Amino acid sequence: MITIVDYGMGNLRNVHRACTEIGVKSLVTSDPAAVRDARWLILPGVGAFGEAVRRIDALGLRGPIMDHAEKRRPLLGICLGMQLLLESSEESPGAVGLGLLSGVVRQLSGDVKIPHIGWNDVIPVSQTPLFPNRNEKPVAYFDHSYYIPVMKETIAVTEYGVRCSAAVQKETLFGVQFHPEKSHVAGLNLLRCFAQVGPPPWNS
């Protein structure tokens, strides 16, 4: 069972539908207890960093999400959900992210149209559970104006004005800047890989 965090800012139905397509049961919830008890957790997100942080805190979800990650249970942040894994964002000065990864989310720049909306290459830079075949370069659907710079946790990159982290990983903590639920076969394959990530013993 994959638990999908509902804090009012995400493609919840699409993520739920994608899980169904790969044959995995999922639960959409804003209940802190359900989030705390989750085995696999997806943190989706569409919108502004600061508003997302406000809603997560207002619903009492920060603690359960942090506990889940600290127990090394698999967690996948999608788009804004990936950005929330960091400490802060240029989009919302003063808003405090989850801080599960060090760094600041930056604003896209360069001679490109912003926001970045549409299909782009995802280039794996290491072999990881989300990209078991490093030689494959999936094409995925992006929709964002802010990005995570390339850092030590980067497992895939994309180019759009600047070189961005398309995906990150720290142990069983994952994030993707693109929307797997909108990325057809490539996105479903990624979600299937995430659902196969082995968690630690559940009594930990």
C-alpha cells in the first residue's frame, strides 16, 4: 500500500490512478496517523513552496513525514513535493522546508520560457532503484518555475536554461522534479520501481 499525502496541493487523483495502473493499492489521506503508519509514502505537490509548508504544518503533517523519512521508509516527493524535501526556496523567503536534504530551491533562469512546461529528457547520472538501467534516457513531463541545483544526492539531471536535478536520492528518500503520473510509460515504470524499494523491518 502506497500512502499519498493530501495537503490540498497536488495531482492526487492522477497519482492515485497511476498507482492503480501499476497494480498497487494506494490511500489518499491528510490524517497524520495514517501518514505516520505508512510503509511507502508519496508527497505530491503543485503550487507555491510557502503555501505548501503552511498547509503541511496546519494539518500536523510535518512530524509524521519527518518520522517516516527518519525511519528510512521509502518516500517519493513529486515536483513541489521534491522541493519541499530541502531547507528553503527562493520562491518563499522565510518558509522552512522539511530539511531532509540540505540546500535551497532556486528560480529557473536563462534564455528559456518560464515556467518550464512540457516534455524533456531525464538523464540518469547513477544507477539507482528509480533508474535501474542507467543507459536509458526517459522523457518525462515537467511543470515548474523553480528547481533543485545539481548536488551530491542528484541521480538524474535535465537541461532547461540551467542544469537541474531531475531526480534525487538519499538512501530510501527520493524526489523527482517531473510528474511521473503524467509521463505515460516512463512515469509508470518509475512508480513501479519506487513501489519495489525494500523498506527496513517494520518494527524499526
